[in-house]
Amino acid sequence: MSQGYRGVNAAGKFPVRGILKFPSPDLDDQLLYLSLSEAQYFYGAMGMATSLVIDVADQDALYQVVHTLNSQLDTSYYAVLDWKKMMPELIEAQALDSAGNLIVYLLLYVIIAFGIFGTILMMTKERKYEFGILTAIGMRRSRLGFVIWLETVLLGILGALGGIMVSIPVVLYLKHSPLTFTGDYAVLLEKFGFEPIFPTLWDPTIFVTQAFLVFGVTAILGLFPVWKIRRLQPVKAMRS
């Protein structure tokens, strides 16, 4: 039972042809589908439609499509809206979620940077005697610093590649066998409109991006031994 066009009563009985399951439990409880002709008859709006959804395959062309439709249609009668204008609260929630993710990422990269720096610092301390000997026998400090920096960067690349190789099977497994929560936590997620299933996303660009970021952090922190070598006193280093 509902309300039809111009306030008329709308009532009908329809056989259930199938049951759809959406990622959001709220949609499962609120949506049902009718054919267009049946819906028009049910609401007493024959030959009419309240909205038309256009699925744009190329998201980069979305704004061009909206601009073209606005220029060709009577905007006093038709309203052409993209999904961002139709659901501004979703954009705000997305921005808030992105800000929270950014903070988490920054904290993670700070931890990673301290871990890498600790390794580099330990390596620099342990090889101080070696650096002193190489400098004393005539090796140029710039060349020695470059060799140590290159060694650090190569270790960082090997570590990033190793992390990618270990992550790939885990991500693929969780993609095909996602985490399924039960109990109170599942009920809590459903209250917020989320299905209690957490699958992973298989996107190679994520691995590449993280590898480049770790490489950049390692390359910057690898300058610390270079700075120490430039200030190195060979005699003092060999005595330490």
C-alpha cells in the first residue's frame, strides 16, 4: 500500500519472483522492484517517470555528460544531477573516512620510518670502524657515502618486494574467502547499514604505490650515513 500520483490511493498485490540481497541490510528491508509498466499502473501515473538513472561507464566523463544534458534539456522542467549532488551526506562521510584513513597512514609511516632509521643507525654504528679504515686509506668520502646510500636503497627495494610477495597470497585468499563477523560485532555493523563481511580489494596499484613510498622513505633516511661519513674522523673512528 502506498500513495500514488496526485494523492490517489495505491494498493496492489504482486507475486514475489525473487529475493535480492544488497551489501546494506537497510536496502534489503526497504527496497522492492517492479517493472516500469506495473509501477506506473500501481501509482496511477501511466506513461510517466519520476527519474531516469544514467550509468556512465567512464567516470572521468561524468561532468561532461551532466554539462551536455543541462545544455540540451529544459532545466526549468528537468533537473540533471550527479551522484555527488544527490547524496551530499555520503560525500561528507567519505571525506571524514578519508581523513581518518590519512591519519592512520601517517602514523603507520612514522612507525615504518623509525624502524628503518633504527636499522640504518645500527648499521652506521657497527660499521664505523670500517668507514674509518676506508677513509684513512684514501677512499673519497663522497664515493663511500654513495656506496652506503645505494646499499641502503637496495635493501629497501628488496624489503618492499619481499613484502609484496608475502602480501599477494594473503590478499588473494581474503578476496575469495573474506572475513565474516558474527555475534555482537556483526549486529553492530548491520545497525550502521554494513554487511558483516570484509573482503579485500585486489588492485596492483596499491602495492606499487606503497613500494614507492617505502622506497622514498628509505632513500631519504639513507642520507643519514652519508652525513655521518662526511663528518667522520678516521683516527677517532678506528679507535672506537
